[in-house]
Amino acid sequence: MRNIALGMTDTLITDYCLGTMTWGTHTPEDQAHRQMDMARDAGITIVDTAEMYPVNPVTPETVGLTETVLGNWNAKNPGRRGEYVLATKITGKNAAFVRQGQDITPATFTAALDASLARLQTDMIDIYQLHWPNRGSYHFRQNWRYDPSTQDRAATRANMQSVLEAADRAVKAGKIRHFALSNESAWGTAQWLEIARAHGLPRVQSIQNEYSLLCRLYDTDLAELAVNEQITLLAYSPLAAGLLTGKYQNGALPEGSRMALNGDLGGRKTDRVFPAVAAYLDMARRHGLDPIHMALAFSVQRPFPVSTIFGATTCDQLAHILAGLDVTLTAEQLAEIDQIHKAHPMPF
């Protein structure tokens, strides 16, 4: 595990990040707090959450509960908030029952930020992210039908500037340290950067997009921009919602698993995905690698700035993940992964 810079800042984060999206439902509060302790003991210095968490499913009754659970840990551990970098997100229209699914505007940005600060029981959020772009996104398998032809470029850029102005006010008020994106495209990220540069507003420092052995759109989309503009990827779903653990192979459906709860794993369950997973599992077996550790090690060894988000429903699962954070793949192993990727380029 390494420390890396967050974007162009002097803020250092570990190249692994603790995810929290099951806290408060599938992971009870006492176990969530134990996970915080375990991650901190292991040296993890970045924790990611969101106002709409927990998930699987997202419901009106549970929105904000994960932040509340983490906030209770902060309250129980006075003085330890400064030990880690805290990232959270404003929802936008990806959950219709959060502020009636309104666009992210200066008003909703400020209201959501204040509500998150209260739930998290902290004075400052280190990384404040826009969960989804107002104009829509190709993420979560929407790439198969994504149509940007109706977008209003002028309106989009005007909204971006107004939101950045709200972010600037929040930075100056000491409420957030860094501005960030999630589920964005290369074009969208470039616009945020250009507008921030032109008007002296907070620049994008990170982008939270999906990335794994099975989902590598970032390689041909945002990687070049991230390297040249010094934007850190916070990579979510590095285990492809559990597919890369192998637990769903051969028709298996573990009780209480994400597939048992939501069926198609957000569109990741396809006829093509299981042969792809089998190829990676076979490689791990032949090299004496744990498939979970292999998948996570791959993600942090990419040739662009990246911190990989991992989550665990149980403390035993978290302990297993933490045991492999120093695994490093060889050049030969990475080359073999490339060959598997060429044979199974877009399994979902």
C-alpha cells in the first residue's frame, strides 16, 4: 500500500480507500465502527460515503443512514477525525426521492453539504463529489444506449460555473477542502477543469468512476486526461459487485448476497461475464494468488493516479481484503491479464 497525492493537492491518501455503502443496513452500526477501527489500524487514510447510502436497495427510509453511522464514529472518537480523508457525495437526480430528484444547483449543493456535515458530525468534508452529472451518464451499463445529442452545451456550462461558485463559497467557509466528480465523462471533466481555470474556481481533484478487471472504460476514456491534468481516480466496484470473488460461478447464489438482493448486479450479470470471470479465476489459481487480492492489486497498479475503493459487508470479509493490500503483480502477470482482457473486453 502506498501514499499518493490527491489530484494536484498536497493532500496524501492511501491507494486503497474504505467504502461504506452497506453501513446501517447489511452492516450494523457496531460492525461498521469496528470496520473503521480495522481500516485505520491497517493504515487506510481515506473513507468514502454518500448522502444516498446505504444501497441494495436505496430507499427513502435509509437515505443518509451511512453518513449518520460514520458521524457517530466521529463523535465517539473525538480527535480522530483528522486521521483520515473524508469523501462524500451530493446525490443529484440519480435518486428521485432525494430532494425530489432535483438537478445539482448552487442551492441544492449548499443544502446537501450542510445536511451531510450535520450527519457526519464534522466541520469539514475533505472531498465533496457530485454523484452523477445533471445531463446524465453512460455509467452503470447506460453506455449501450447513451445519447448525448439532446444536451444543451451552454446550459450545461452555465450550471457548472454556478455550482463551482457554490463550491468556492464552501471552500472559503471551511466546509469543504476539495471539489470532485463521480460517474463523469472525459468531456464533462474537461469542461469542469476549463471553467475552473478560467474563473479561478475550485478545480476537480478526483473522479469516482467504476473500474475493475471487467470494466475498463476508463482506460480509453479518462486515463489520458487524468494523467495530464493530475486527477485521481477513486475506483469503485473493483470486484465487480462480487463477481470477481468467484462466489457466483456455476449458478451459485449465496444467501444474502448482492445478486440475491437485486438480481442482475446493476446490469453486470450477463452470459458473457461468467467465462471472463472463469479466466481470471484460473489465472489466479495458476499463480497462487487470491482472486480478490489479484483484482485489487491490478487496479492500484494502473498507469494513472488511482485509489481503489473496497467495501465489505462483514468484518471477516474486510479482514480478508486487508490481508492482501501489499500484493503486487509482476510484469508477466499483468501481461497475462492483458491477454484475458483482449479475449473478454466488455463482458457486461
